[in-house]
Amino acid sequence: MKHLFSMAVALFMTATSFAQVVSEAISATLQRGESTTVYYGTDALKQALENAEEGNIITLSSGTFSTPANFNKSVKIYGAGYDDDTLTGVARTFLAGGVTMNGLDGQHPDYFYMEGVWINGDVNINKLETDSLIQGTKFVKCRMGTIRMKNNSDATIFRQCYIYGNIEGSGSIATGFIAQNCYITDRVQWFDTKSAVLIDHCVLPYEGYYCSYTHGPYLYKNSFVCNCLDLGATTVNCVGDHGKLSNGDQNTSVSCYTNYSNWGEYLASIFADGQGNLSYTLNDTQIPRRWEIANPDVFIGDDGTAVGPAGGDYPWDKIPSTPRIISSKIANKTVGGKLHVTVKAEARPVTE
């Protein structure tokens, strides 16, 4: 509860109007046990990360932050969301560059966590100084470019993320790599054959030219898959073209929904918004889709919920688990040298 209260205070200290976010209001709150330190300005995240210890929590306000050169500590970072929240007027948290994890100087960033942030670049998990695998990396409700896993890894999760690039294994061995309820614009590829990669309740809209550029041979469940899959892939309760999913009936395909002769009409009949494509936004708008299924009792995943990002244990929702400010009131003047501030915040379900 104290953690949630600290996050609420951090969010309140920001400007809550899109037009009011200025560098002085940009902040990063570092929580180290019972102590809390607030850093201000575009370099606030850099300062907070530099002073953080393993297991600390950093809460970011709305606004644009300069990006640390290396995220090399096991910390949890919470932003205000990767998109503007029109309901509350809270603007997005934006990182000016990509996230790179190098594990230099003896650091080994296991169990790194980031939520509610627009990463303006790629996520690069580079080769660490030691040969040990990196464990427990998790990104939730973030927007990012290509993901490059260059180090052997275990229990890596990308959940409810908008990935406008590839997911690349770069030859690494990934045990327990999961992309869950994500929108993945490009390809999933290049993991070592010893890897265990699961793509679950996702949308993969990429269509390779005559299957020249394919998704890798991994496990795809309850997802919309538009492209061809390499030999050795398994699809379970997926929506797509039978020929592309099955690779000439050489791949394993279980209970999939296939129709490609009238693909646009088929998709329009599936989605509650009636849109006959897999675009991230609603037609002719910048509004992200909710991926709701018109007949969830017909298009069912192997877990009994609807196929696509609206189903599963973590239905599509881009609002992070940081507390949502419901109302606030600031006194007009100080009394006894103190300024009275009242904040009401709604705690949201923690998604980690």
C-alpha cells in the first residue's frame, strides 16, 4: 500500500494536462526501502538509476526523459503510460532513446521490470560480461521498436506491449520467452533452436512477400498470425491462412481458424469494431483498437477465452498499474508554513 501511495504522490507532482508538462514538472521518484528521493528535469531518470540499489522502485512522471546509457540494475520502473490518457488528462511517459542492458561493471540486471513507458527506440539485451543467463526481464504495457535478445535468457516476458519492430533472438538461447497480449508489427525470428518461445494472444500483422521472410519455428497460441511460419512451428487456436500456418501441412496446427480467400471480410466478421484488417488503430483515426471479438463463444482460445489480445489472463489494456489520480485540491495559501494538499487516487491492479 505504501508503494502505491508513493507512486500516487509521484504522479500528482507532475502536470496532469497535456499542455502543462514542462521540464520543471518532470520527475523521477526513487524509493529505497523507507526513504524516497525525487529528482527533477529531463535527466531525472538517469539520476534516479545512478543512485538506485538492487530491488529499488523508480516512478516516472509524464514527460520526456533522456535515456540512461545502460540499464544495468535490477530495479522496477513505472511510468504514467505509453500513450496520453484522455480520460484523466495524464500525458505519456516518453524515453528519448532505446533501452540497452549491458551488465557492465559487474552488474547483472536480473529481474529488471519496466511498465507504462514509450521507449523511442529498440530494447537491446546485450551480451553480459559473464556467461550466465539473464533472468526475469519483464516489460509491461510499453511501446518500443525492435527487441534484440543477444544474451541467453530465462523467464523473459513482454506483456500488453506495442512492439513496432521485430523480436530477434540474435542466436541466443531463450528458455521461457513469452510475448503475451502484444501487438508485434514485424517478425519473430533468430532464436537458437534450443529455445522455448511462446507467442500467446497476440496480433502479428506482418505479411512476408511470398513467404520469403517468415516467423520462426515457435509456439503460437490464440493469436492472429498473418505471415508464413518456418518448418517446426506449432499453432494452437490461431487465426490465419492454413497454408501459411501449416507450411504445406508440415507444421503442427491444432484447432485453428483459417480463411484467406476473403480475408478482409473474414476479419471484419470477427472483430466487434467490424474492421477488416489488423491495423493497430481504428480506420482513419489514431485511436488504438481494443481487439474485442464480436462472437467470443465462436473464436475461442485453448484457455477458454477469446482469441487475440482481448482474451487470456491479461486482456489488452494500455493503462499502467500506477495509481490513477481521481481528484486533487491544493490550498490557496500556506498555514503555519505548510501547504495543504489533498489527493484521491485509484489503485489499479498490479500486472507483474
